[in-house]
Amino acid sequence: MQNPVYLNIENVESLKNRVSTPTFDRDKVMTSIAHIGVSNFHRAHQAYYMHELMEKHGGLNYGICGIDLLDADRKIYNVLKDQDGLYTLIVKDANESDHVKIIGSIVEYFFGPENPMAVIERLAHPDIEIISLTIAEDGYHLNEITGEFDQENPVVAEDVKNPFYPKTVFGYLFQAFKLRKSRGLTGCTILSCDNIKGNGDTVKESFFNYVNKIEPEFLSWLKENTTFPNSMVDRITPLTRSEDIDTLKNNFLIDDQWPVVCESFTNWIIEDNFFHERPQWEKGGVQFVEHIEFYDKMKLQLLNAGHTILGILGTLQGYKTVSEAANDEDFMYFLKTYMDEEVIPVLDKAEVHLVEKYKSTLITRFKNPFIYDSLSRICDESSTKVPIFILPTVKAQLSKDKVIDRVAFVIAAWCKYYDGVDDQGKAYKVSDSISNVLIRRATQSQQDPIKFLEIESVFGDLNTNPVFIEKYVRYLHHIRERTIKDCIKDFNVNLL
């Protein structure tokens, strides 16, 4: 039996008869995009789009320099360095087809903790025209209560003490742009690709506040030499499992230490606001718009909220994956009704045809049994997700005296989630930066249901709204007394 071939530039030629491999000459690729946060999602999404542009439409001027800044990223850094930036993308259709492709758009790689000055120098290089980010919500260092940049965060103070060994992404950007200015160079575009409403506006405000704290006189140059387009990114990308690595070895004879699995659906919408000439991503299906707000809101409150709801309800039931929960007809009926009656009414009515089309694709995507998207991943750091994905629906519906029954039920179920035991009597792990607070308040809610709503950093002043409180308390009582499955069944018939 033939042994698997280790994935790197030396061996990739021998794989072209098994899977799709890069046909462009990687030696001719010029790096003009620096991407901070080389996550699975980046590799399934932005790096994929860039690879496709190089393959089909030229675009060799837009190679990617991957950059990771956290100690926890050392493993992926080592893997991609060993593999010369190459990795395998496994696209899983709902019809059980696997489309396997070697992606070659990441042509450089730097690791901040190993050599911060090398990262700063690379970001300052005149060839870099776009700095893109997937750093997750906590990378923006936002205050839990105000949602604004937290200038008193200890890591910001560390950056002030050790400016050339920064702990924040803003510290790296600040030093890089200072070098650009001192060398008579211009700035560039900073493109956030995170699941945050108004992600470009968020990174802009946070970065400018950071600079204002450290060197306010630098702000005027920065404002004239940067742009921050908002974007909406969309592709379900679960964690890589050992089974995925084994499948590549056994079925395709590829030894890839960290492949990426994703669904076939992908979407990327960007505000056309770039400081330099941008890649012609529209040739690969990227949509450029003047304003992103509608698309952003639709995705966050339908897809991301839908994921979170299935994560909470499914975990309580004892399910392990999104597809298990989505293929439960009772759960899916609840979710579809939530979308129809409580989310879609707060979206732009002029775009109802786009909303309906997007909603119908979501149902199919959630049900895909070949995307092993664990509910534990979906529920991780829920305290940062619920305020972004679900609470805007609560607030919008309350402001119009509209229906909030299902969203109140979800918040009640989320409280029950922190009991840590499903309806089959099995314990599950709760992972959240404020898990101690969440678990303690959920325990206290057994005597006083409002205690859970008093977490100001999550709920704001929602605990003062009598309409919401009445429904939340009623549903929490039912959820604590009965199984989540029975509650959902009754709810779908008569709202409990």
C-alpha cells in the first residue's frame, strides 16, 4: 500500500493527479496582503477567494502573508511553516461529495511572539496594501458594558511599557504605521473579516482610540492614510477533527497536519472603500456595495443567531452537532418561526426577497450532516455572541411592541444551559471568559429568576423591562421543570 505524501512545496506536484493543486507559479506571487489571525475560517474563506483569483483570473500581485500574534497560535504557525503555507481545503456538500483542493495563496508566514519586530517591519513594507483581520471579538478589546475600546485594559498598558513587544493587534499596527510615516510612505486598508456588526467601523474606532491614548498627535496622519471598509463574511467552518486528517491520509494519500473542512456555500460582501487599488475579487463572486449594514444585520441575526439557538437548545437535549439539532423537526420549526416572526420583521422590508432566499439556504446549510460542527464550538464564549446575534432582535421587537416569545424562551434556555447537565443527565463543559459569573447567576436564578438578567455586561438594562421579564420568567420555570424537547413541542403549538 502506498504511503501518504507529506504536504509541502516539494511534494505538491506529485499530488496533482489525486486532488486539485495550485496551477499558478507561487514563486511569481507578490505579497501585498498581510492577514492577522490565520484561523480555519480565514483559510476556508479569504485565502480561498485569493487562491481562486490567482488560479482563474491572474491576481498574482495579491499573495497573502499570514501573521499570528498569540502564543496559542504557535501550533498552526509551525504546521504552515513546515508545509510552506500549503494546506488542504475539504468542501463537504450535503450530498456527501467531498471536493478536495490544495490552497496556495499564503506564501509567507510570521509569528509575533517569536519576532515582533519582523512582524512590524513586514506590516510597514510598502508592498503591503491591505491588512486584513480575523482576530475574534476579544481581539478588539472592547469594554463589556459600553462596547467601546477599553483603554484601561492591562494589555494596552503593556504596549505602552514595551512598544516594540506589543500584546495587542493595535500595538503592531501603530508601530507599523509609524514606520511608514517616518519613511515617507503611505498607509493602507485595514479590512476586518470578523463577525462583528460594523466590523470596519469597530476596528477603526478601537484603533484610533488606542492611538489617541498613546500618541494623539499621530491621529491626523493616520486618518488621512487609512480606510476601514466594513465587510460581511459567511462560510460555515467547523474545527478540524482527527477524522478529517485520517480521511485525507486514507482516501487521498495526503499527509496534512491541519486541513480545513467547510461547506460549499460561501459569501463575502465588502464596502468598496480601499486606500490602494484592490484585488478584483468580484471576478470570484465577492459583492462590493456602498453600505454593508443590511447584509451585516441579516447574517448576524439569522445565521449566527440561528447557530447560537441550535447550540443552546441542542446541548440541553443532548445533541452534539448542529446538523443533529437542525434535523430535529421540532427544533427546526421553532427556529424557522423565530426567524419569520421575530427577526425578519426588524430587517429591511425593501429587501424581503433577499432575506427569504438567504433564510431558505440556511435551513439546508444547518442540516448538512457532513459538516461536523460541534455544538460545544457554537456555545463557546456565548457571552460575547448572544449580545451581538440575539439581543438586537429583543431590543428592536420591544421598541415596536412586537412579538418576543421565542427570543425570551431562548434567553431562558440559555440560563438553564449554565446548569451544565443535559436532559439525558450527562454533564457538558461550559467554556466562557465569564463562566464563573454566568454559572453563579444561573444557580441564583433557581431562587430569583431575574438574577441571570442582572449581568450588565451581557444584558444591559434588559432586567428592567417588565414585558420581557414576564415572558422570560414564565419560560424559565417551564424549562427547569420539564425537558427542553417537551417544552419546544408545546411551545410550537401554544407558546406554553
